[in-house]
Amino acid sequence: MTKTLTTGNHAIAQAAINAGCDGYFGYPITPQSEIGEFMSKKMQELERAYVCAESEIAAINMVLGACSTGAKAMTSSSSCAVALMQESLSYIAADELPVVLVSVMRAGPGLGYIYPSQGDYNQATIGGGNGDYKIIVLAPSTVQECIDLTYKSFYLAQKYRNPTILLADGLLAQMMEPVEFNEYPYPEISIEDWALTGAKNRDSRAIYSLGPQEDRLVERVETLFNKYKQIEENEVEFEEYQTDNADLIVTCFGSIARNVKSAINQCREKGLKVGMLRPITLYPFPTKKYQELAKTTKKFLTIEMNMGQMVRDVRLAVNGQVPVEFFGKSVGQWLSVEDIAAEIERLNS
Amino acid sequence: MIKTTEKSVFKLPKSLKAGMKFPFCAGCDHGVAIRLVAEVLDEMNLREKTIAVASIGCSVMLYDYLDTDCVEAPHGRALAAATGVKRTNKDKFVLTYQGDGDFASIGLAESLHAALRGEKVSAICINNTTYGMTGGQAGPTTIMGQITKTSPNGRNEEYYGYPIKIAEQVALCDGTAYSARCSLDSIANIKKTKEAIRKTFEVQLQGLGFGFVEILSTCPTNWHLTPQESHERVRNELFQVYPLGVYKEV
């Protein structure tokens, strides 16, 4: 297959189209505006739905409406604007709608700036919406993975009828890499038994989250958590790199894994026994894998382009079996290969 | 020998769920408004292609009454959700049923932008000049001087500013095909309201643009009036501030 040179943003947008996205609803924010720009052209050419929404709040609720009819629909946004969508993400999780949200992180808090950052790990995996709910979160670290995981986002959203976030960052969104646009590899999931398609030759259907009857509300939340258990059992994905006999395992997610790998190669050449574990699904988190590796390694080092967010999940998973160190900065460009290699060597000395 | 014949003079519309009961307070106009919506859905044969969007407030449990497919939107976002439904399902009939707080306070941006985009959907807004479900606080349509739980001395300019004229605002949007204000205070006005609802549905089916009807309604519980006094208030006080009429028709 021929390779195309493209940016993370364009890769995500084209992959969404290939995945059969019926509707894109969005509001511009750097560093992901190119997704909406690309979609405004391509979706109209394909005569699919495209709306330049008046706000991110409107955009996510347009996606809610579209997905309630079984349409494949998405929005994309960034950091402070994803914050605006939290209420609706809670509704969407409660309503069990197959919404895809592409979240391209910029540096925060507040307006922050458009530098690459991973400061929204907590926002994506824990979330700011109300109540007990979970969102599937996939984190690419290459432009090729932007394509592959966009496909997977649509598939998992449909398969589990659950909101799914593709969590990228400004670095990945703006950089170009050669990629292959393979076809959407997943089966189509039937929407016939739940989607709002008009009450013709069947009873009317309602999708809502209000639960005045206590027992019904309890049952609904329990149903959700049974589903989350299935997701946790079946959908964990991670990348392991040189973890065999590693005394130190560096763990990270997303784009910084690229520098971590280079640093590991440098350190291996110097004879240091170091490897990498990269969660690809941030929820479900690869807890069992950490527990398994904790039996053979001496230490974990979590590296993030933030002040320490995923490290909490790593510590919960490792549960005190071995030490878990943290190295990070709130903005990614300061985490060079040399910085990371120096930190690895410092911990090994 | 007396010969009797039976003739059905009153029945529930098919678009209302069989056996459903409105839970509204005595004298509240919500039940009348929803029944009118259901009657027009029946008469225009729209039930099977309808996807309704419920909002937050006393309007929320629309899916318990209407026998159509229905999705609940977060507070104020009914017309964003309706936009998403319609844009991906152009062959479906899409309506929202909202209160004035949902439509014109928290959801004003979503409402007016749906009208500006000329979304081919129909919106019904119940204006009872208060937040009914939360117990009667001041809302965007609370009229000057009106006493509510959060305007104990009456709405004044200094603390609250002025009420919004919804039907007039919607009429100003270029994408609006029909905007009217009606009332349910009399048989004659109920009939007019039904015709306005029909019109909002027709402009959607004809692809002309956004269809809107604001319905002045009662909230006897929070107004602390009897049902009869409530309709008198609609006539004596609200008609002055919110004149009935068609504000736009293309």
C-alpha cells in the first residue's frame, strides 16, 4: 500500500470518514482546528452532516442527538473546550450513546497555551461530569496510530454503546509522518434494537437519564458497571518495549513515548537494563500488566508531559510492590531524549 | 322503545401513550399543550417518523406521554440535540418541547443559533414566567413586578433587568420560517394554538426553515393562584407584556 505524508489532525479526520462517520459537529480551537476544516470540505463533498456549531456545548449535544438515532457521529476539541463538554459526556455515558470525541491536548490550566502537553489525562480518564460513569480512552503515539485508533474509537463506541475519547496532543496533531490509510477493519454493529428511528412497526423508544424511581436508577448504574467490567476484561491494549529482564520500566502514554523509546535505546547501548510499558487504552487501564511486571522489575518510572497524572493509576496498579518514580514537565518540549536518558541513568546509579 | 346510538366524542390521540396520566399540577397548561402536539402529530400522520427531544424542567418526561421515539437533552440543549438528529436523519420529523428557562435562559444560544441556521425542526416553548419544577424562582420571562421565590420584592430593573420576548427574538432570525405566540386561556385560543403548532410542523415538512411557537401557560402552584385566576392572570397581565400573534411567516 502506498504511504501518504500527513498530519495527525488530517489523519484523524480522514480515518473518521473512512470509518463511516455520518456527522461531524465542531467548534474551532487550536491545535485541532484542522480536523474541523478538513471535515467541512470532505463531509459536504460526501453529502454527510457537518455543522459549524456555535459552541463546544452545542457541538457535543448535536453529537448526542445524532448518535441517539444510531448515526456514527463525532466532535473534536481541546482541553479548556473539552471541559465545556463534561456535563454532556455524563449524559452520553448514562444514555449509552456511541459518541466519539477527539481530544487534542494543549497546555493548561486555564487558557494555557497551544504547546503540546498531556495535562488532560485526568480530564479524559476520570472526567468532570457528574455521577458514576466511565469513558473509553485511547492514546495514539504516532500519526499511523491516529488512524488506527480513530477506527478503533468508532468500533468500541459502537460495540459497547459508550462514549470514547481519542486522546492526542498538539505535537501529534501538527506533525507529519508517512502513513497507510488501510480500510476500516472492524465489523459494523447493528443499531436496530435500540436506536431512535421512528416508532414504525414497533413500540416507541426513549433515551434518557432521568431516574425518579430509585430502584430503576440503581439498576441502570449497575448495568453500566457490568458493561465496564466487560470492557476492562476484553479491551486492554498496551505496547511493551524491551521489558524482558528490565530492572527499570519506564511507563508513559501518547507522543512522549517516542522520546522514551529513543532514550531506552541509548541506555540499552550503555548496558542499562531498561524497558517501556505504554498503555494504549488509558481506560481500561492495563492494571494486570503492571502487576505482572512488578514481580520482575525493580522500579517503575512514569514519564508524562504534565505534573503527574497517569502516575497515580500506575501506583494504584503496582500497589506498593516496587517503587514508582515520576519525571515530568507541564509542557512537553522540555522532555528531550537526553533529559529522559539522564533521568533513567540517575535512577540506575 | 328508546333507540340509542353510541358515538365517540372524545378519545386520546394515538400519539399519546395508552394509559398514560399527566402528573402536572391542577390547572397547569402543560397537559393541554402536549395533547395538542399529539393531536397534530396524529392529524398530520407524523407519529411513526417523529423523533422528539425532551428538555429539562416540568417538560422533561415527554417520553412518558408521547408515543413517539424521544431523546432527552441536557438543560438548554434541546435544539442542539434536535440539530444532530435532523442533520443525520433528514427524512424524520423532529420536534423539541421546552420551557422558557430551557429555551430562553440557559439554552438561548442553542435556540437562536438553531433558528439562525434555519434548522428544519419544530420547537415548542411553554412560557409560564417562572422556573416551575424547582419551585417558582425568577426566570428569563418573569415579568416586571412579579413576585417569585427569588424576586421576593417583585422583579425590578436594578437587580433583575428585563424579561425576554421570545417569539419576537426568534422572528428576527433569518432562518426562521414561522414564529408565533399563543395562549391556552380560552377555547378560542386553544384552537389558535393548535393551528400554530400545525404551522410549525408544516414549515419543517416543507423545508422552509425553523418553526417556533411560544405558548403562554399557567403555573398555579407557583403563582399561588387558582386555575381560574391563573388564566385571568394570563389575560390581564401577560397579554400586555407578551402580545399574542404571528411574528413571522414566510
